[in-house]
Amino acid sequence: MEEKKEIQDDIASIRSLMERSSKFISLSGLAGILAGVYALTGAAAAFYLIREPLNYQQIPFLHLVSILPYLIGIALVVLIASLATGVLLTYRKAKRKGQPIWGKTSRELLFNMAIPLVTGGLLILILLYRGYFGLVAPASLIFYGLALLAAGNFTFSDVKILGISEIILGLITTCLPGYGLLLWAIGFGVLHIVYGWVMYIKYDR
Amino acid sequence: MNIPFEKLDKAFENRIRLQIMSVLVANQRYDFNSLKELLAVTDGNLASHLKGLEKEGYITVHKSYLGRKPNTNYEATSKGKEAFKHHLDAMEQLINQQKGK
């Protein structure tokens, strides 16, 4: 009996180490839910600002240009709040799981996300500069989806499913000009809440 | 039916060696400091177990420099991976045998 216990302990430690050494398993589901809530709040604020039907192709160009700085401001606030919440909650979970927050796995995760994210970010700046406002929402969804797909190899593979969903939604958004804000709210709001909830139930507790 | 304990690899008798090997089987390469952080062991302890595994021919060492800091990476050899697999098989058999009793 003594040996059996020892072997079972060995197996448990092997299993845990193989996972902890290769994947960053401290991502917080709760952070995903909150990021979704921030995104929905931001989208509601943007909608209030535009004060026009969802179809913003019909918005007078001058009106759009005058509110553009505010829209960018809202987007930045949502982004920063989501990142801060994500880092804080992930830090807490990493502590609990005994995984370093700035270790080999989290570095690989961030590095692999960074390339599509930076590419997408620069593309969006160029689109804004050149006046292709309608392409900003689909581009942000598609490149965020690509970043998540890349990240999925270094954390829970559920992240890949979220990534693919964002990419599909981004392509749909490209086909439906004028519904960018609505579909953006679904992608960054609703999908994050659903995904965060699933992750919370599966891994956080 | 009696499966002897000799089937278990002596090189993995120590828990830390077994843990090192699991990390190196799951990852292509792993560096000394990340390994130390992950296993929560001291420098000396980790180094001596790594030496032991290297002597068995289960792992290889790659030394390089990141700027001025030495950066030592470890990689499991195919012999090491094979041995690890056999060890797991033996553990599985032992457990199954105990269950039968």
C-alpha cells in the first residue's frame, strides 16, 4: 500500500508539471467576464455619442470626425481597464497555482500574441488615418482573433475557440458595413462574457 | 502475476529527477532558472540531479549566453524519453497489479 501511494503521488506530480511547465494555466475566467462588461459599457457609451441608427454609414462625415477622438478615448479606456483587470486577477490566480506570472510560459504566451496584436493595431491606426472607419471594427476583431488563436497553444486550448469565433465574427462584420459597433459589442462584449463564464466554471474554482 | 519492482528505472527513483524528466518530455527545451522556479528547489540540488541525468545519457546540455548572463538549456535525449516512457509503463502496471489484489 505504501508503494502504491508513492506511485500515485509521482503520477500526480508528473501530470501537474507537464501542464504547468508548458502552458500558462493561470489566466483568469473572471477577468474575461469583466472585460466583456467593460466592452459592452464602452459600446453603449459610443452608441450614445453617435446617437444615430446603428448604420453609421449614414452619419454625416463631419459629425463622425468631430466625435472620433471621443470614440478612440472610450476604446482606450476599455482596453486599459481590461488589461489592468486581467493582469491583477491573473496575478492572484498565478500565486494560488504556484506558477510565476512572469515565467517561461507567460513570456511565450505574450510573445506569440504580440505579433498579430501589434500588426492589427498599426493597421487600425493606418485605417483611421486614411479614413476607412468602417474597416476598424472588423480589423480589430480579426486580428484579436488571430492573436488568441496563437495564444491558444500556450494556455488553455479553449482560447483557440474564442479566437476562431472572433475571426468569423470579424469576417461577417466586413460583409455588413454599418453594423460595426453592434458586432464589435458582440465580439468583445458578449463573447468575452460567455467565454469567461465557461473558463470560470471549468478552471477558476 | 507478479511484476517486479526492478522494472522501475533507478535513475527516476528520486522524485526531483522524475519531475525534471517530465518537464523535459513536455517541452523541447527548458532553461535552468525556469526549471528551478518551477520545481522550487535550490541551485545545488537541481544541478546535482541534472548532472545525474546527464551521466545516464537521458538529457543533453546546451550552454549559451544571453548578453553576459550564462543561459543553460536542457533537452531530453531519445534515450531519456524512452526510459521515461518505460518508467511510466512500469508504474501503471504496478498500480493495476495492486488494484487486482
